[in-house]
Amino acid sequence: MNGFKTLLSKEWREQFRTFRLLIVSGIFLFFGLLTPVMIKYLPEIIKLAGEDLGTIELPPPTALQALTEYSATALQMGLLVAVLVTMGAIAAERRSGTAAMTLSKPVGTGAFVTAKMLAISFSFIIGLVLGGIGAYGYTWLLIEEGNLGGFIGQTALLAVYLMFCINVTLIFSAVFKNSLAAGGAAIAVLLAGAGLGAVPWVGRVMPGSLTSWGNHLAAGESGGAEWLALAVTVVLIIGGTWLAAWILKGKEI
């Protein structure tokens, strides 16, 4: 892939210049710090809101509850942010003519797409690391010590799933010149994939099953490993990157 190192450096600088790294990291860190606080002080928050629980007593919060809630929030917000950040990665550059200028140099479309995929993925990995540190640290301080090994595994699987979401969006960003069209198509495909997850046997090999595996790890349960789903997801990411480059190569840039 001609010019890959140069393009990767350019894309990584772009993450700083456009504040994408700062925004992505800030979102994950915000929810990482907020979630344990919300779980810890939920009864007080309900009382301040004027709600009367009567004789109902909420059970004391647990580390598993706080970390699982954070991971669920990070998944939902991460998917949305992944689409928003990635949908214009190629489409906007095609529309502005930047892609044509870049690809007119001795660089390949494979290097062009792969550099974008890795740079955006690095931003999300850094954000997940910071959010995870915030979530685990605050959970330990406010509630109790959690299953650190299981939480690291859960976060790693979440990172792989979000890389898949980035990859799907990148494909449609190569298909459309309109960023909104790329984002809408990506969300539709991701939602359809989540729907397929409810189908027996099919769901076990879908990328979405990585999140349920992560919940098992956080709970310290040995069951629930979906190695085939992990392998399928990695293959889809690699294949999707190649597909995006192939689509872009056949487009009028």
C-alpha cells in the first residue's frame, strides 16, 4: 500500500486538528465518571426529584451494576458517535475535492481507506481506555472494587464492536458523496444486524454477540465465550476495509 505511513500520520494529525479525538475521549470519559455517581446516589436523586418510594428499598449498588451500566451506555453512545465521526471521512473529502488531490499522488486507495480506519479506531480506543479508567476508578471509590480483568475484557470486546461500526460507516462513506446518506445507511445496516442477532444460531456469530460476551466477563462468568463471533467480526472489518477501497477505486472522485 503506497504511502500508507504518510497517510496514517496525516489522518492521525487530522484527529487532533478537527478535535475528534478530544470529543470522542470527552464523551466516554464523561459517562465513565457519571455512571458510578448516578448508580451510587440514585435513591437521593429520586428523592430530590420528588418521587416517593414508599416502603420500597433499593438494593445497595454493586460494582457489577455500575460497570455494566457504563458499558451499555458506552455501547449506545459509541455507536452513534462512531457513525457521526466516520460518515464524512471519505464522503466529505470526495465532495470537497481533497480525496482527488490526495489520490492523485503516488498513494493507493487501500492505504487511503486503511489509514482512515485505523486513525478513527485509535481515537475510539483511547476514548474507551480513558472512560474505562474513569468508570472503574469511580466505582472503586464510591461503591466497591470490581472485577478488573473482566472489565478490561468487556472494554476490549466493546472496542472491537465499535471498530466494526466504524468500518460499516466507512463503506457507505465511500459509496455516497453525501455524509448524511452515508450515516443513515450505516445506521440502517447496524440496526438490521442487531435484529439478526435475535435469530437462533445466526446471532451467535454476529458482531453484536460480543457485547453479551463482555457482560459475562464483567460478571466473572466463564461461559458465554463467542470466539467465532470475534473471528467473524475481525474478518468483516478486514473485508469491509478492502470493500471500501474497492468501491472508492471505481468511483469518480
